[in-house]
Amino acid sequence: MSDMDAQSPPNRPVREKLSWGEQRDRRRRRRKAFEEVLGWILVPIILYVIWLLIQEAGGIPPEAIEFFKELVAHGSTALR
């Protein structure tokens, strides 16, 4: 080992320090990406669990189906 190797640290590129606004933007981008991934995983799981609970309870009653069909057909005036 030579004297040069022992004394000089490895050359690393100097990273430019980000301003507080740029740091905030990067954190926000990372958080939004994480929330998107979480949403794509959790929403289908939640919907599947709701579907399983409805099936376990015996399905949707025919009266409820007729009520919702009437709501769709007449819009918001059916509740007045």
C-alpha cells in the first residue's frame, strides 16, 4: 500500500444541497406514489371483503334492489 492510498479518501461526486422547497417536492412526490400503490392494493381488498360480507349475510334483498332501481330511474326526486 502506498502513502497516497492511505491518505486520500475515495473521490465521490459532491451532491448539490437541495433547497427546502425542492426537498418538500421530493417528499410529496414520494408520498403520492406510496399512496397510489397503497390505494391500488387496499381498495380491491376492501371491496372484496364488503362483497364477502354481503354474500355471508344472504345477499342484497330484492326490495333494496327495486329501491335503488327506482332511485336511478327517477333521479333525486324519488326521495322527496
